Amino acid sequence: MAKRKQSGIEQIASMPWQAGVLLGLIGYLVIRYGIGWYFDSTGNVLLSGFAKVARDGSLAPLAWMLLVGCWIGALVSFFNRSKRRHLLDSQTGIESLRAMPWSEFEMLTGEAFRRQGYAVEETGLGGADGGIDLILRKSSQATLVQCKQWQNRQVGVKVVREMYGLLVHHQAAAVKIVALGDYTPDARRFTQGKPIELIHGGELLATVHSLQTTKARSTGPMDTPLALGGSMAASLLLIAALSSSTASAPQPVITAPAVVQTAASPESKLTSPHSVTSTPHSRPTIYASESQNDVDLREWKRQNAESMKILEKTTKEMPLR
């Protein structure tokens, strides 16, 4: 059966919920702040324009969309995890195993392996007809699992041969076939000397009961709604703090350099009251303007008169021709 292409939210939902929360936060920060910082660091004029657009918040809606999508996947992962725990803990006997749909039978089997220390990936490759339903990982080794909820027939050698072929093709370490019923003698003979384990319904039920009565069924502190809500709240507080600090950061102020004017010649010093007068003996220039009061205007006239006297003494008269 061909594998259906999963959406982004479904891929996030197949991970632990903590990964979904963290990916959403990282994605938001990269789009909202990281892109602008990167474009700014390139020194490219065109990219600097894009950086300004990013800093102005034009990419904020996209960042929020990514955050919300990842967090929806995290919520789905959290509730699916709770459902699997309840599914295993509520089993009472072989009849309850027979009554559940085949999809829940696969979830129950995966939860049983998860509590035994395996990292479980629900591949979706199988379906009701068979294939690889689960991939177990432990110590860098992969084990392929097929689940058979057949109630009125035994699993034959054909199914076992197919799983052995998949083992060779995927270069897996082992194969486990979990069946609600039993296996034919030919199927058991085929597994001799091969890394194939056949688990029948009685063994599965015994494993479920042992997991229900041991510490393995207790939930950890990260399996509670408080942990999920607290992680999301902390992420939102971090985003709010970054937004506040960015908004209150002072913008660089560009000031024009001071213009220093000097007199090029004595003639240029004899200009209107609005020009600059500069001599070795003169005081700081005072400009006459409409906003000056009478006192400032008299002071300006006095200093201008002194400057004229100094010029008359130090400047030689030009001979008339």
C-alpha cells in the first residue's frame, strides 16, 4: 500500500509534543528577527532594503502562522499520547483487544513497545492489509513491526517471507510480527535462524498486563497539561519580551557635520551682518537675525565696529591708479 504524503502538521504531530513547541518558537524567531539580521549583515544594499522590510514587521504574519501550525501539531501529539496511554491501561482481556479497530490495535502495540524503552515511529505504510506498521529504534538499531488483528485465521508463511524481504531491503536489525491469533507451523519453521520474532495474542496480552501493573505506566512530569501550557506560555512571554525590547530600542540619529566658515580675504570680511567675520583678535561670531532683541543687536554692532577698526589698522591701503 502506498504511503500517503503527510502534511506539515501531521509530521509535527508524529513527534513528541515538546519538539513541536520548540520548532514553533525557533521558526517564529528566525522569520521575525533572524532574516532581517542576516540580510543586514551581508552589506548588500538590495538585501538591506529587505532587512528593513523584515524589521518593520512585514513578515510577522508568516511567523505567527508557522508558530500556530507547529503548536497545533504539538497539541495533536499531546492528545494522541494521552489516548495511547489510556488505550493500554484500559485493556482487560483478549476480548477487548478483538473489539478495537485495527488502527487502535496498532497504537496499542506501539505504546507497549514504547513503554519497553523503544522509540516508536508509526509509519502509516501498512493499513489494514499489512506492511510496515511500526519502526522501533533502540541503540541505533531499527526493528520493523507488522500488526495482524486476524481473529479467525492464523498468520501464514507468506506474510513472514514478505517481512523478511522488507528486513533485507531496509537493512533492519530484526522483524517482529504481532498477531491477535497464532501462526502456522510453516511460518514458525521459516523464522528459525532468522532475526524474526512471532508474538501471538496471549503473549501480547501478558505484556500489556505487566506494563499496567509496573512503574512503566505512570506518567512523567512532562506528560501533564500543565507542562504543555507552561511551555507555550513561557514561549509567548519570550516573544513579548523580544518585541518590547525591539520596539524600545533607540533608532540611530544621523546629524549633519558642522560647517566651519573662514574668511578668504580682507574684502570678504566686509560683508553684510549675516556673514562670518574671523580675525585673530575677534570674538566668536554673532549673527544678526530678526529674532535678536535690542541688547543682542547693540552688542553685535559694537563687536562689528571693533572688527572694522582692527581691519583698518592691519590692512594696507591700496594705491590709487
